[in-house]
Amino acid sequence: MAYEVLLVPIAAGMVVATALLVKMSAQARTTARAAGTVFLLAMMEAMLLGGLVYLLAPSTAGLVDALWVTSAVMSLAVVPIFWQFLRDARRQIAEGGTGYASQPFRPNVRFSLLVLALVVSSEFLMGLVFELASGTPWASLTSGPSGAALALLSQVVLSPWFVFTMAAEMALTVALLRRELLAPFGVLLAGQVGIMVATPTALGGASWPLGAIVVGSVAMIALVVYAMEFVYRNPELSRAAGTYLVRLLAIYGAMMAGIFLWQASGDGLLLAVALLAEMALYFDLVVRSGRLATSETFAWLRDARWTFGLLAGVFVAEIFMGAVLDQAILPGWYTGLGMWALTGSGTDVATAAVHNGFLFLSAVTASVWFLAMMGAEMGTLVVYKLRETRSRETRVRLGVMLGSYAAFAVFFPSVYYTIVFPSAPDPSVVPLLGWSMGVGSAPLAPIVFGAVVGTYAITAALSMAFGRRWLCSVFCTAPLMFQGTTIDAMKTFNRSSSIGHRYLGSRFSSLYSATLAITMAALVAVSLLSYLDAIGTLHAQILGLDPSVFFFALSFGVLWYLMFVLIPFVGNYNCVTMGWCYTGIIAQAFQSLGAFKLKVRDREVCRACTTLDCAKGCPVGLVDMPGHFRTKGEFRSSKCCGVGDCVEACPYGNLYIHDIRHLIGRWLRAGAAPHRSPAALPMARSRPVPPEPAKAHPASLDSGGR
Ligand code: SF4
Ligand code: SF4
């Protein structure tokens, strides 16, 4: 404790000094000032090096060595100052000037890297010196599974001296430079500070690691939501801002993976590297913040690779964050997964690796913490969308969708089910409760046969009455992920991506038909295998799992998320557009027998319409709808899942969703019905407004639809 009393004020002084030097670096506008800043940073480094030399051999001889080292580094640090002075003077003479005048300067990449290297190494040295000064033996700092040098790196970087002083430096720097930073980046940098503070390795004890993991996860969720909404509000981003965001999310993916590895094995190396990378990204942005406003801009919705980077970073961070929370809150979660040992022949190791990867991914994506986090992130984006939605029917649907997710993805399968049926099997393998439509968990199927048949009957009845929207736009977990502001905006990739483009329109292309046929054939095959396995006719397992359970986990625990990350290359809402979800296919088969369709109030309005906004707004890519509206006044497609974005997008309020409510309304009015304008239908947003006279015949997005 006596050491801490002495060391804390020293650390605080160094925090202030470093933050002021970083500020000077960011504001350096002359070569002399830039060189002076580098010199002062190097001086700090020299003092810390001297301290380290002394602490490694604390004696009179060690003190002399320390003074030599400090003096040598300080002498070397003077060289850039003189060099810069001579350059400036020579230029001044060449230009015929008299006296000395420093040259103009703007912080560039090389300067930023130099400042960064000095700040990071000073921070590392300070952590090391303070660890030694507070009594931690050198031997314990250098022992670890990855060797002495890497052990030293991770032990120092994960120590409180490094983590907290670094976080304080970052916070002070952003406070000092707040006027020069664009507001959104000030918020993002403040979020970085919060996440840095919540490093679970910084303090020991029982409560800090768990508390830090929970607080860090909440901070990261908030930061991801902020970043996603920021890009939604800025369709044109500066290249510097785009690069920063993608790198930040990639670092958080690595950081979460690092925390998971540290939890599982005690090795904190990956986490330490991720912390250093986070710090480097932070100071690079601070020192060269001017480029956020001056670098070239790009339309991110036309940049598939950048958008993929954004989604992949978010997904990897979420996966490991979910695993970290599962492991922290449910100790033994990871060991209970039943991973296979990576031993034996090459084939055995490869099979075990595939098995473990599959099991890990499907277990995390089915876990309550992952679903709760995804729900919090994507659900907040849906709330943003709700705020800008005018159609009352769509607002109601979005509200019910949020409630359904909270109830059926988070509350019932985990909280309620765990409390009420503590010894029952996992809900994802119970036919009635999961999305497996009764094909999962074959051994249970005979017992709950009636309930399974009931599930199909309810699916059929609801799909015929309301279309597949009850499932694909409300009750499934997918619509919540797809319909938040930023992800919904990615529907442009349905047209611009080469694969998504092939699935455009309501017709069943050969690719769609093939995908659908393979999906349904696989469903029948795994159900049959599962049944034969259950009655003992044959032993059929895939990666150690019941075939139907494997297929369910593959479809909704692995493939769905893979396709989500691949939206920039395959288009949005691809479970619907490509026909690879067997649950959706079953619902769409019944939809085509029912009353669900899109109708327009006045087809003349559509004939004169030049915007075709309904087609552009469709997240499923049903671009041929305007043609059907013009010729038939209505549009039916089994691919339509009733999101209602087309209704919202139509500038004339000419479009509505027709389902069983209209049939019932017509039956009730039959006989006595004085004619009522279609605008009075329950979902009418407003009376149709006559469009401006068309200047030319409206262009169609799909000529086949005319
Ligand atoms: S197609 Fe399947 S995964 Fe997609 S929304 Fe419908 S039920 Fe959900
Ligand atoms: S945007 Fe509206 S008016 Fe235009 S084609 Fe679509 S439904 Fe008709």
C-alpha cells in the first residue's frame, strides 16, 4: 500500500504530461513544434528506461547504469531537434531569407506513427516499472504459456498500472481536444475509454472480472448501436471515418476473443495485443483528426467490402461477447459443450476442429446472452426505424415484433423455461418450442406428436389468414435483425450484388427452385434419419448430433448468421429471397392458398407513377410489383413476407396489404353495403393524393411486369 501512495501521484503526473504532449502533437503546425513534441516524449521514455534499469539491479551500480542509460537516450533524442533545425535553416538560406523560421507542418502518417510508438512504449515502460516498484517479481512477470517475452507483454499490458493509466490518458486527451474533434467521434472515443476501463484482467477478486465483463459488454453494445446509426445517417462517409469504424469493430472482435481465451485458458496474450491495437487506433485518430473531414468520401452502400467488414466486425464481437457472458455467468458452460479433443491422426484433428467450431457457434447463437445482446443492438435500430415510420400498421407490426423477440427469443426459452422446468431439456431440441417445426429431437417426437401436428396446423391457419408475415415479419428472430435502420438500408445490395441480383423478383428462378428443392429434400432426409435412429433401425448421427438437431443448428445457428454477415454479397433478407429456410418455405406454401396480397386503391395512379418507390423499398427485392399493380391492381408473391416497406414507401398512399381482415369486413358488409372508398380500409395511411401529370410513361424496374 505504501508503494501505491507514492506511485499513484507519479502515474497521475505522467498521465497529464502524456495527454498534454499528445495534444501538442495533434496541434503541431510547425516543424519545430512537431520536433519539440517528439523530443519531450522521448525524454519521458528516457526517464522510464532509467527507472527500469535501476529496478532490475537496485544498487549503487544500478543507479549509475540508470543515469547512463537516461543520459544516452536524452542525447539521442536531441538529434531530431538539431536535424530539423538544420533543414529549416538550409531551406531558409536557399530561399534567400535571414534568421531562422520554422516551416509549416501538418501531422502525417509517419509523424502519427512516431508519436504512437513513443506513447505506447512509454505506457508499457511505465506499467513495467510500476509493477516492479510495487513488488511484483520479474520472474512472475515473465512466466507464462507463450514464453518470457510474450508473457511480459501480456502481464504488463493487462496490469492495472497500464490499463487505468492508459484509460485516464485517453480520457484526458479527448477532453483536451474536444473542440477539434467532430462530435460523433468524440462520443466514439469516449466509448473506447469506457471499454478500456472495463478490462476484466485489471483487478483480481471475485466481483471485478464479472462486473467489468458486464459493464464492458453494455458499453460495447451502446458503441455498436451508435456506430451503426451513425453510418445510417451518413450515406456518404469520409474514407478516414470508414476505415476507423471497421478497424475499431475488428479490434473489438479480437478483444472479445481475447477475453474468452483468457477465461478458458488463462492466456491473455490476444487480449493484450487487442488493447494495444485499440490504444493505437485511438491516438492515431486523435493526432490526425483533421482527415475525418478532409479525406475523400464514399457511399458505403455501394461498397460491399466495407459493409462486409462492418458486419463481420460486429458479428465476431457479438459471438465472443456472448460466449464470454455465458462463461462468466454460467461457470462450466464451455466445458459442458462437449468439445472433442484435438488429438489423433490429421483427419481426426480436422473432424474435431469442425465439430468444435460448429458446436461453439451454434451453442453461442442459441444462448440467451447472445440473443439478448443481438436483441438490444438490433432492437434499438428497429426503435429508430419505428420513429421514422408513418404507416400505423407497420408501426404496430414493428412493436409486436420487438415484443415477440423479447418474449420468445429471450424470456420464455431461458428465464421462464429455466424457472418452471429446471430439469427439462434445452428448448432448442424440443419440437414444439423451437423453430424446428417438429423435426428436432426425434426421441421426443412420438410423445408430443399431437403438439407437433398442432404446430403445423397453426402455421397453416395463420399463413392462410395473414400470409407468412406473422412468422417472417413478426415472430421469427430474423425480422428484428433485418429491419433496424442500418440493416434495412442494406436492401440496396439485393440489386447491386451479383448473387442477390439473381434472386430478384417474384418468379421462382432456377437458382431459387434449386435452393428450395435442396432445403426441403434435406429436411425430409434428416427427419427420416432421425426417426430411424430413434427406433433403433440405424445409428445415424452427424458430428455427434441427432440429424434433425444438426440440421436445425446448421440452419438457424450457423447458416443464418453466415448469410447475415454476407448481406453485401447475397442481399438482405436472404432466408426469404433465396428460399433456404424450410420454416419459411412451409409458411409460404400455405400463404399462397390464402387471402394475403398487396392491393392498390387506384391502378391509374400506379400507371402514372414515375417513382416506383414501392419496388425500391422492398427488402425482399420484389421489383416486379409495379407492373402487376398497373395491370391487375394487385400483387401476389409467395416470397412476399409482408414487411410493409412498400406501403410505407409509396408516395401516394396508394398501396395496402390485403388479408383475412378485409374478407371478413366484406362478408360483414355484404348485401347492404353502400360503396366505401378503399381509402377507408383499416390500414389506409391517407387518402390517395393525385400525382402530378406524368411527363413521360413511367419506366419499369422489370419490364416483364407491365
Ligand atoms: S424465412 Fe425463415 S429465418 Fe427468414 S424470417 Fe422467415 S422463418 Fe425466419
Ligand atoms: S410507388 Fe405507389 S403509386 Fe408508385 S407503383 Fe408503387 S404502389 Fe403504385
